[in-house]
Amino acid sequence: MKIMKLAMFELLRRPKKNLVIASSIVIAVALLTSLSIVSNSANLAIMEIIAKTGHTLTVRPSASSAGSSGEEQKQEYKLTTSEVVLGSYIPEAAVPEIMKNYEKAIKAGWEKKGGLVSTPGIPDIVLEPATWAPRLFEKAEVDGQEVIVTGIEIRKEYFVRFWWNLTSGDWPAETDVRDVNTNIASIFTIGSDGKVGIDKAEYGVDSSGKLIAAQDKKVKAAPLKPILKGWDDAYLGGAYAKSKGLKLGDKLTINKTEFTVRGILEETNSADDYMVYIPMSTAQRLFHKEGLVSMVSVRAMCPNCPVGDAMVELNKNVTGITAVSQLDVAGVQFDFFSMLYKFLLAVVISTIAVGIFSIFNIVTGSLYARIREIGMLKAIGASRFQLFRIFIYEHFILGLAAGIGGYVLGLGMAYVLNSLLDIGAVILITTAFLWRALALGIVCSLVAIIYPAYKLSKLKITETFRTQWES
Amino acid sequence: MSEFIETKGLKKIYHVGGQKVEALKGVDLEIAKGDFVVFMGHSGSGKTTLVSTIGGLTRPTEGTVLIEGNDIWKLNDKQLSHFRNRKIGFMFQSFSLLPTLNVLNNVVMPAIFSTNSERKDTEALKSKAISLLTDLDMKRKVNSFPSELSGGEQRRVAIARALINDPEIILADEPTGELDIRTEREVIDIFCQINKTYQKTLIVVSHSLTWLEKAKTIIVMKDGLIFKDLADPVEAIMEGVCKS
Ligand SMILES: Nc1ncnc2c1ncn2[C@@H]1O[C@H](COP(=O)(O)OP(=O)(O)O)[C@@H](O)[C@H]1O
Ligand SMILES: [Mg+2]
């Protein structure tokens, strides 16, 4: 027999009371464990998105521009770069101005940092021009079902979204008509019957097959197919293709026009996965939004680009648009999470406080029920410190067990919380959470016992006789 | 030369809700080594208080308790615990057995708190406990739990527990309380054995007259003092008892 063993026996002596104590600790530990797991996982998910998408600026029609309903505006503050803005547009013609302002702001930002000041003998830093990609979102009937169809300039798009990969198919070649030049694309129309036509009166090809304006007189009749090569290509988000069972080369009808699947995207766990992509020029004809785009993504081409500065400048100088920096969006998300975290933490801490208080009461009650036994232990030679150790050991074991229980429950709750709050983070579990749970369990258990244990270990033995007469 | 156990001017005042209760009013007492003392007296006369003051359980308000010449109430908590652990075997009614431990573990328990390392030799300790329990005719019940034992058997286990650390003094406060006459006699016989064979000094508090037959010394207490000038202690006890 050792003091530890005695403590264990003592613990088993009051199974119900100890179970009550343990379960309140379990709840507190579980709450805190699940909360820290979820918030940690959510933060990691945010960091991962930023790491993956780089520092991208998203330019969208500003809230005041016509056609946007409040509900659609709400969707703006989402972290991914794939959020959909329906019903409000930026003229394509505004893009050069946007890019000019952007470049200017970036340059100014660098100069402010002292990065672009020319010093004789030292080569100037050359800023690569930023790349940009427009999108046009439209709800459309795809094979009889309403889907978000997104017009993209394919090569620009996958350059900006460098994390995109195809699981099957391939990207258009650099020379493909469908993507390179919007001027070329503007020669065709899509009728309300879905048929494609070309404005032969104004456009044609020269002897080398290059497209020219009709005013040049040397126009030959233009064969439709080669000019519009790739106009009916469709690329599918991974999740969409999977759900519809669509494969490479399959046909699909958008509104009344037929498209062919040329590529299927790898899933990225974003809204991108559920979209159907068609060439921008085709989308503009199909939806009668010639010269308009829904948003422009700008990918900064320098590490530590002063994108924040560019955002401020754009919002100040270009009317009708709102520029949002990826990091800002992430910041909003961070704020949201940290607010939620703080709120839940407050709930948990008050739970723990109430828990400790009730444990304290139970413990005090049960210890006073043990007064005679304490007298006996003292009489047979237990010193104050040895008595104190019995109580501490008992509650150490109790706290440890409750900590383990709370950890296991907390793991489960983390998954529930994650789906309940719609955080959608991949739950990441490290041993640090286990140690923390155990420490918390033990501390809760010990905090509740230390004072009564101290008081009782100092109890005079004579006083323990007294209770005998009273009981 | 001082006696084995000696008290000088022992006073104990309890404070109960602003009121003073003088349980001991200056007790001078000497007990020789190997004595078998039985304290008698009316309830509330201060027997328990006196005995627990001698055993290092209740601190006196005034006076000294000398054991082999040492004032035990000058010891600190650790030393006093050690004193109780090694010098004294207690048998108090309120010091019941622990219900979660079996007989063997209950007997061995004082050794847990021994600071002496030889006491931690669990095998030797176990065999000692078993031999004590065998002497007390309790060998069959070594693995039983207190709730499975009769009142007399529980007392035997408590005796074994009191003896496990080989103390020189056994203090027993009403060790046969609530027992029937036959069982009481058995327990008293055991005490006689302990006094004879183990040469322990026994100090027993009891209301029961059965003890008188076996005791070497009888001390009667009244109102916190020892009744000294007494020709016949039995008469002193009987005094006030309803006679026909
Ligand atoms: N812990 C205590 N607190 C207050 N009064 C006590 C306490 N212990 C004993 N007393 C009082 O001291 C007196 C002597 O008690 P006690 O020593 O138990 O006598 P006995 O054992 O002879 O019955 C009684 O009046 C009792 O009420
Ligand atoms: Mg008494």
C-alpha cells in the first residue's frame, strides 16, 4: 500500500459524487478542446487559401452600380476568389484604366518603401506587369438545369488562378482564336435560336487567313469554322462534372447553344468546382452582355507587392468599382473567427468557473463527510502533508481521467462544431491539444480541492470526534 | 527519574459557541511501563479528552504530557505524527475501518504513513499483519471487507491495526462499546494477552465493569479531575448509580 493506492481506493469510494465532478470537468475540457481545434483548423484553412491564391486583388462593380440586389451584394465577403456577382457589371473598356491605376499604385508603393529609387550603379528593380483575368457570371440553363455559367478568357484565367489543374483535357494553345483577341471574337453573333452567325458585311479574312476589317476591301468570304475555332469549348468544374457524369468530348447545351467539354478541372474546394466555363467572347454573345464583365482578378506579380495601397488607390480613383484585397477579406474572416472564438471562450470560461464552483461545493461537502476518517488517518500517523497528498492524488487522478474523457468528447464536438458553424475547415489534430486537455482537467480538479484540502489537513483531531456526537 | 507516562497540571478548555467547557481541570498522573490502566467515570467527566491528550490527539490548554521524559506537545506536526505513528496504537470508536479496503490493507495502513523505510517492505509488512490477524483468530477474514465483519471482528481488525507498527502504548477509548457481553469478554482477553505477551502499556477507557477484573490500575475520573482518595474505586463508580 502506498499513499497513491490509498487515494485510488478513496476515489472509488464515492463513485457518484466523483462522476458528477468528473463530468463537469469533461464538459469544460471538451468545450475548450473542440473550440481550439476548430479555430486552429479554421485559421490554418485561411492561411492555406492565402498561400495558395497569392495576394490577389478582386475588382468588382461597386455596390452603387445598377442592377445589383442586396442579396447578391452580401456574397462579397467570402474568402475565396470565386465568389459570384450577378447582375452588375464593369465595362471591359474600364480594364485598361484599372490596370493603369493599379500599376501606378504598386510603383508608388514600392517607391515609398524605397524600392524603386534609382541609385547609380545599382540596377533598378523591374516590376513585372500584373496579370489580370475577367469573369462574366450569368445564370443559365445547362441541359435544362440552372447553373452559374462563367465566361472566362481561358489562358488569362488559368494564369491568374495558377493553382488550377485539369484532370482531363487540355488548355487552348496560345494561338487559338477563342482566347487571344476579343476583337476577333466580336465578329460573331448568337441568335435567340442558339445559332451562330458571322457579320460578313463587316469582317473577313485576308489571303493569309488573318481576320481584317471589311473596309480594307481585300476581303475574301470568311469560312466560319476556322475563324471561330474553340468558340464552343466548355471547361467544367470538377464537382459539377462529377455530379453530372460528364466526360471529355461530351456535349452540353447552354440556353440553346451546344458546347463540347474540352477540359475538367481538379477540385479546389471552392465555388469554382460547381461552375461551367465558356470563352468570354462566346459568353458575352450568348448572354447579350457585349463589352461587359462581372469582375476582374488581378494577380500581383511581386512578392510583398503593396497590393493594399493599390486597392486604396483603385477605390479612390476609379468610379463604379470596388477593389478588395485578398488579405483584407482574410482579415475580415480572421476577425469573425476571433470574435466567435472570444465569445465561445467567454461561454466556456464561465462554464468552467461555474463548474469549479460546483466541484468546490461537492468536494467540500464530501470532505466534511470524511472528517471522522481524516481524524483516524491523523491518529494512525498521517502528517498534514501526507493527508494533503491523499486529497491531491485523488483529484489528480480524477482530473486526468476527466481530461482524457473531455479530450475524446472534444474531438467529436470539433467535427460537429465545424459543420454546425459551416466553417468547412479540415479538422487538424495535434498532440498539443491532448496535453492541453489533460492539463486543464487536472488544474480544474485541483483548483477545486486545494482550499478544502488545506483546511481539512489542518483540522484538529479533537474536532473530528465532535462530529461523531452530532451525527 | 520520571515515569513512563506523566502528566502535569493538564487543563483543557473547549470553547463552544462563546461558552467555556473545562474538560480537564489540572490532571496530574503517572503511568508505569507495562501497566494496564482502565479509566472509568461518568460520561462527560473528561476521560476521552485526557486519553487523547496523552496520545497526541488533543492539545491541552495548559500543562504537559511527558512520554519517557519528552514533552510531546512541544513537537511539530511532522514529529507528532511520527510519534502517533510509532509510539501509540489507537483504538477509538470514531477511528473506524476504511470500508473500501480489505482487512489486510486496513491493518497495514499505519505503515503507509511511516517515514521509516523498513516499514515500506510490503512483504514483511504483509506477513506481520497476517501473523497478527492469526493471533487474533482472524486469518480467514484477511481478504474480507469491513462490511462483511461482525462488530467483534471489526474490533479485532482495529486491534491488529493498532499493533502493526509495534507501538509501546495502546490507547483504547471504549473499545468494547456496543458489544454484547460475550464478545466484550473476548476482546478484553485479547487486551490481557497484548499486555502480557507483547508487554504493551494499555490505557483503556470504558464504562463497563467487566474491565475491572483484568485491569492492573483503575483510575476514576470526575468533572475533569482524578478521583484520588478512594478506598474502593468500584464504589466510586457505583456512586450515583440507582441502587435498590
Ligand atoms: N471537541 C470538543 N468540543 C467541545 N467540547 C468538548 C469536545 N470534546 C469534549 N468536550 C466536552 O468536554 C467534556 C468532557 O468530554 P469527554 O472528554 O469526551 O468526556 P468522556 O469521554 O468522559 O465522556 C464534556 O463536557 C464534553 O462535552
Ligand atoms: Mg468519551
